[in-house]
Amino acid sequence: MAPLVEKVALVTGASRGIGRAIALKLASNGASVVVNYAGNVDKAQEVVTEIEKLGVQAIALQGDVSKVADIQRLFQQTIERFGKVDILVNNAGVIFYKPITEVTEEDFDKIFAINVKGTYFACQQAAQHLADGGRIINFSSSTTAMILPTYSAYVATKGAVEQLTRVVAKELGGRNITVNVISPGPTDTELFRQGKTEEQINRLAGMAALGRLGQVQDIADVVAFLASDEARWITGQNIRVNGGTA
Ligand SMILES: NC(=O)c1ccc[n+]([C@@H]2O[C@H](COP(=O)([O-])OP(=O)(O)OC[C@H]3O[C@@H](n4cnc5c(N)ncnc54)[C@H](OP(=O)(O)O)[C@@H]3O)[C@@H](O)[C@H]2O)c1
């Protein structure tokens, strides 16, 4: 039997990139999936259609994770539609590259609102609504270990996600809920390619021991493992999925 049959997963930022691959992988393992998106309704609907072709249920739900009311509504609508939530994947995230001297207050507030506030309040909703034995999988980045110029704000957000994950794991362990954070290395998505030259992309790919860019499937497979019963003894951990980059 598929390992996630009868489970319900909410994946933020699942219209594109890594989130899309996670939604498809969890569905192929049998989970019903909520495909959250911010603005790309067509892309989100395409993911739903792909999932339905697998004979699995899915819905697309708009919601800006930087708004607590939207996160609350996402949980309500998921429970109305599927009756529960077992797996929360806090994948939605944004990036920009600027030396610290050029970062504006607006830049800072926006990246913290999506990457940190979004993850934090989705964990709060999960703490209230996730089924016992559930799973929370947050998203950091291997850039917290690579230490690259122009990433200060992004790395600050991801460092916050790594730390809050450890505390929430302690708070929810009594209900057998595991809480982990995945830190991908350079992975071939729009977010990764945005603002980079081919030369920069090749240099980052070459930093991996395995000598290539990560593919979205490389990340989705590890999320599916953490979501499974086989990962029941892993909690409060930061898993760097990066082909040996850092
Ligand atoms: N790619 C990498 O190299 C890499 C490396 C390390 C970590 N990560 C992390 O992995 C995660 C996914 O990255 P990615 O490369 O797949 O990004 P991506 O291709 O840019 O996709 C971003 C996704 O997040 C959604 N999103 C953006 N802002 C949102 C908001 N305010 N509310 C809800 N959803 C929102 C987008 O929805 P719309 O389509 O509707 O805009 C889209 O589905 C991020 O947390 C990122 O920091 C990525």
C-alpha cells in the first residue's frame, strides 16, 4: 500500500519549483494534497490536475503566507475539505541578493514576513490542528552554511526557521508530531536562477561533491521520507540535502 494513504498534506508554495515536486511526490505516495499558491492560480491548478491523474484528491488554495488570516483560512479550508491535516510542508519562500548596505526596510520586512512569519504562524496553526502523529517539515537553505556575500537577509530568515524548528519539535513531541527542517543546496528552480549569470550557476553547481545542481525531485524525495512512518524517530533536525555542497 502507498505509504501516505489516508494522510492529508498542506504544501505551501506548491504551484512551482520544489513545492510542486513535493505535492506530486506526496500524492504519488497516496496523500490528499492542498496545493497552496500566492498568485499563480493556473500553475497551481495544473498541479492539481497532475495529482488527480494519479487517482488522488487535491485542491488548490490561494493564500499569502505572510498574512496570519490567510494561514488560518488555509487550515480551515483544508479541514472543511478533507476533515484533518496530517502533514504541513512550509516550503513557500522568497530571496533577494543585495549587499547589506543596499537592503531597505521594505526588503527586510517582506522577506521576513514570508520566510519567517509565514513559517512561524503556520506552525502555530499546525500546533492547534495537526493530527497526533503528524509531520511539520520547514524549509531553510544550505546557504546558512555556505556563507555567501549578498545573502545576509535571506540567511537571517533561514537561520530563524532552523531555530524555531528545534523549539517547536520539543513542544509538539508529546503528541508524536515530528518537526524538522530541510536545507536544500542550489536547486534548479526559478528562485535559484533569478538574478544569476550562467557562470554563477555553474560555479554554485560545481561546489557540490556530486558536481551538479540539485533537482526538485532530490528534495521532494527527502520530504516524502520525513513525512513517512519510517522517519518517526527523527525530530528537531536540520537535514542538508545538497549533494555535499556544505
Ligand atoms: N531553489 C533553491 O536553490 C533553494 C535552495 C535552498 C532553499 N530553497 C528554499 O526552498 C523553498 C522553495 O524554493 P523554490 O526554489 O522552489 O522557489 P520558487 O520556484 O520561486 O517557488 C516559490 C513558491 O512559493 C510560492 N510563494 C511565494 N510567495 C508566497 C507567499 N507569500 N505565500 C504563499 N506562497 C508563496 C510561489 O507561489 P506563486 O507561484 O503563486 O508565486 C511558488 O509556489 C523556499 O523556501 C526556498 O527558500 C530553495
